[in-house]
Amino acid sequence: MATFSLVEDASRKIHVHVARQIARQILSGKLSEGEKLPNEVSLCESFGVSRTALRESTKLLSAKGLIASRPKIGTAVLPRTEWHFLDPQLLHWIQDLEDTKLFLSQFLGLRKAIEPEACALCAKYATAEQRKSLSLIFQKMTLAAEANDQQEWTINDHLFHQTIFFATGNQFYVPFGNILETIFKQFLGESAEGGRFCLNEHRAIYEAIMSGRADDARNASMYLLNDENQRLSKVANG
């Protein structure tokens, strides 16, 4: 059952705090698809906010496909098929949930579907400057793995994959590179098997890209994302 609490931090935009609380109830399933939200008066009392702030929050949630308001019917949760899962703010809210394993495993499914081809395209079309950037990032990954520095590894692993998306020569891959900024670091922390760095798997991708071997880059990416290296793959379709 959904529960709401007073918005305490007034230093930031109040309507964003309210939207975040409601979104968490929806994303966690405490507010189910098709379920009506409490009326405006009840919500304003629960959050301790004005109707103006509440209406701004519902506009924000509507823009993300989470809810819809109907005259004389009220505001209800939309089906998951309407949710804008690639919205950076929605991804940020997902990270606030107590149990994110299902979302993260499904993110792995998305990576499996698009990242191998991104690596192949990067091998074909990356500019000299982009290859130089990738080389510097991989050097830092190597040093982090040798020093067993999980934090430094995570930062540069994120940059490694983001750079690949940006270097595909295809503008439609760019948003996926930006998604990594929001969720990839948390994904790494939860999906890496036993804290293993997978340096050799990343080296195979890196070397294939640097030498322009698209098929090898694709295959190396598929191997990195397979079940042996990613714990969350076991529930990717859950």
C-alpha cells in the first residue's frame, strides 16, 4: 500500500520531491497499474504542500508516462508500457528503490541487445581523437585493476562504455551513452561477479576497436556481457 510523508527539504523544488515520492510508490509496485491516486486534498495534506506544487508534480509524472489525469475520474497509474524508462530522471528515481535488482537485470538485457553492435560500429567509425580517448581510459582501467581500486575502476569502466556509444558515428546511440551516466555505475556495483574487474574481457574489446576489427569487437562485447561475467543475467527476464 502506498504511503506518503511530508516534504522536509524546502531548499530544492518542492514539486520534484513530491513527484519523486509518488514515482517510488509506482516503480516499487505499491501503487499498481490502473490504481487511482488519492484526491488532491488528501495528497496535499500528506505532503504538506499547496495544490500548485502538487499539480506541478503530477505534470512532471505525466510527462514521464507514469500517470494520467482524466476529468471526473481522477489520476491513475498508467501501464508500464507507457513509462519512459530511458528518461534520466526516472532512472535516477529507480536507483532510490530498496530493491533495484529487477530493473538492473533488465538494463543488462538492453545492453546485450545494443552494446555489441555499438562496439562494432566504434571499431569502424571512431575518429582518431575518440580512439585516443578510449586508449587513455583503458590505461586508467588497467592501473585501477592492478591496484584493486574499485572506485577508480567503476569511474573509468563507465567512461569506457560511454565513449564507445559516442564513437559509433550514429546519433541514435548517443542517448544510450547518456543513460550510462545515470545508472551504469550502480549497475557495475551490483552486477560484477565477486568484484571481478573483467580486465581481459575489456582488453579484447579495446584491442579489436583500436585495430578496426568490427566482428571481433562485437564478439568480445557479447562475451563480456554473458552469464559467466554478469550475475544479474540470471534474472534479466524476470
